[in-house]
Amino acid sequence: MLRAKRDSLGGAASRAIPSLGDVVGRMMILELIALTALTRLIRLHDAGERGDLMKAMRHAIDRKCHDARLCGTDTESAEKYAEGLLACAQEQAIDLEKTRKHAC
């Protein structure tokens, strides 16, 4: 959306549409933050509770996709991306636990 005040600033601030590099950079940072936070969250739950935690996250993702009225293909793509992110976080949490157990 164009804004008169921002558009009169000139330079980078006047760009109404972010560049692809801006979007990719932001997505990369958000993915890194999400992966780090998920890994720590999963580590805080014991093995029995992890299944419930993952199920709750999957349910929240499904609900958000539905609320955003994503089409079937976009919903499926978002869910696959989320599954990969969750699996990676769980794998990293397990690896961290193994490393800590061997260090003790």
C-alpha cells in the first residue's frame, strides 16, 4: 500500500514493494528464529509429552491455514513446510540431548 509520507522520503524508505532479497532475508531470519525456538521448546518437554506438543502445533497450523483461506495446494505446501521445520527441530533437540548425556 502506498503512503504519501513514506513515498516522499526518497531512497530505500520510499520503496512501496520490498525487493525479493528483502523478503528472502526476512523469511530466512524468521525460519532461523522458529527453528531455534522450536528446538528449545521440544527439549523442555519429556519424550511422552513431545507427541502431544507436535500434535497441537500441527492443529494450530491447520487452523491458521484454514483461517487465512488458503487454497488446497497452498495449504498442503504450508503444511509440508511446517512438517519439515518441526521434524528438523525435533531432530536437533534429540541430538542436543544425546550430546548433553555423553558430556555428563
